Amino acid sequence: MTVPVAVEDLLRELAPQVLGTLVRRHGAFDACEDAVQEALLAAAVQWPEEGVPENPRGWLLTVATRRLTDQWRSERARRDREAAVALREVPVGENAPGEDRPGDRDDTLTLLFLCCHPALTPSSQVALTLRAVGGLTTAQIARAFLVPEATMAQRISRGKQRIKATGARFAPPPPAERDERLRAALHVLYLIFNEGYTASSGPDLQRADLTAEAIRLARAVHGLLPGDGEVTGLLALMLLTDARRPARTGADGLLVPLSEQDRTRWDAEAIIEGTRLITDALTWSAPGPYQVQAAIAAVHAEAARPEDTDWPQILALYRLLSHLAPNPMVTLNEAVALAMVHGPRAGLDLLATLDGDERLSEHHRLAAVRAHLLEQAGDPAAARRAYREAARGTTSLPEQRYLEARIARLDGEDHDGNDDANP
């Protein structure tokens, strides 16, 4: 079944609004989420043939309510109990008396907080967010993460059961918990974006469907919280980073590092929007981790050529980021900036501090960065060993091919050098 893009986009936009309304009225997140998925499927089948109804949100809400009613009536018949006394059907496109009209209330943020409940594992948070807030089907999420549909269905089911077991209410978190819950929700969107921008496994370097969904959800949250600096920073970071996507792979499908990318292929509109967002946010908000990362991305975007990059400013920003959010990946990137300002040996010295960090000591990116800096430092033999270590450690085929190409290039240079010395 092929669903027109316009209809698919509309369904994704309406999915969290309908689910939020349904859960707010009736509770039972798991049952409501199943009902909304059935309504979305019905719309995907009917709307392309019959046309989008005048009130698409009301149509979806009515169909989902009927599904929920049928389900609870069935349970009542089996268990001989009353359920869903407050449920009532309304004509498609109309609202029940006293109910909020479409647009009067948007429960997307509350729904996002529920999907990112601290009792859930990060993988369950991501899966539930994509399904409930993003409106993606289980099959679509499974394809995006390269796992069997049954595996993803189990992950989603466990997440919903966990939410039910915790007794979580569909309501904004208490003021004392709001900031922490918002940080968790933004982190989930960040994870979704990163998995799309640099896929952790599989044949493709990037998955544009995931990056696009992460940006769409970040826009939705920004629309609800335009005065939050970190929300603005995350959206800006996504836009500025994703702007490089067209230049990240060559015609042969190999990864193209930032220093070698054709910057004329970067998305100029995304850069303008992202730069405007972060520049504005930093004038009225205390800098947070996402804002600093967005500022770093903006500095890269300002350079027409790699050699024009303001590396001292980037190094200063990474040091600020390291103070705000200490993390081995931050140190890894800081080492690159340090090498660009003070030479590769300075960067290698900073990298050495990560060797004992269990979070990163066996990560292939540590070996890849070390290989790059060793190559810059004029130690091809050590660089070759580090590139091999990185290639063995990655599960991404494009990254593996890139690392193997670097090894081959070093081998070729070494061979050429030997030929020159021994004619």
C-alpha cells in the first residue's frame, strides 16, 4: 500500500494530537495507542481513495474512540463488568458538547513526556516516541533500526506495559520534575537524530527518514516551548548538522569527512535557519549543552573552506561544553579541535586520558580519531594499526569501507616511498 506523501505527513502530524486527547479523556495509554494506530491505518486506506475529510483530526478521533469502545465492550462482555462509561461516539468531523475543538489544546508535549518516562529503557523510550508521537508504524520503526518487526513490536509492548505498571498519569510532570523530564525527552530526540545521521549498523551511512522525523518532532516541541533555550538549541543543532548530509557520501557511497566535503552541496536554507535560531537563543538564554553544540556547528557552517574554520573558537566552545556536560565523546571531539590549534601531539595526549574510560575505551571512534591524529603526526605505521582497530570495531559498513580506504592509502604512500628510496 502506497500512501501519498501529503496524507502520510498529515497523519504523522495528527497522530500525537489524537492520542493525547484520547489518553487525557480515558487513560489507558496502551489501549488508546492501539486504537489510534488502527485509526491511522484506516485513514491510510480510505483517505487516498475518498479524499481527506473536512475535519481530519475529528475523523481520526471518532474512529479511534469507536475502536476503543468496541474493545472495552468486548472486555465487559467477557468479564461482566462495565467499562468506559464516559465513552460516547460523535459524528465524524464534529465534537462532543463541551469537548475541546481541534487546535484548542495540544497534548503532544505531555505525550512525549509519557513516552520518555524514566522507568523505561532508552530503547523503549525511542520506540514509543516514534510510534506514539511520531505516528510511525511498528514496521517502519523496525526497518529504520534494522531489526525484525516482531522484535520491535515486543519492545513497544514492553514499554507500554511498563508505563501501565508504574501507574503513570497522563499529565504534565510536577514542576520539580519538569526540567529533568524535558532533558530526557530532548535526549530521546537527539538519539533518534544521531541514529539517522550516522547509522550504528547496516549498509547505509545515514537514514534520512529518522533524521527528518527527529527534526519534525523537534520543531513540534519548539513550537510548544519557543522560550526554552535548549529546545531551540537542539533544533538548531539538528538543522545545522543535517545540512551537511548531501555532501557526506561520494558517488561511490564512501563516507566523505568534513574536511573533504564539497561545501557548495550543503543545504544553505537549513544553515540560515539553524544559525538564526542559535544566534537568537544565545542572546536571551544561558548556554546549555545543545546550544553550545549548535554554536560549534554554526562555526563550521560559516567557513566557506576547511582552512577558514575558526578552530580556536571551536576549541573554546568544546571546553565550555566539557564543563557543562562532561562526556568522553565531548573529550574526543575536543582532542580534534586541540590538534587543529596546537598540533596532533597535543590532541593525542588528550586522547590518552580516555584509554581508561570504560564508556569509550573500546569504541571504534576512539581508535579512528587516534589514527587520524597519528597520521597527521607523521606516524603511518601506528596510524595504520589504529585504523585497523577502528575498522574491526565498527558495525557500519560505510564507516568500515572508509577506514579500510584510509589504510589502503597509507599502504600506497608507503609503497611509493619505498619505490623512491629503492629504484
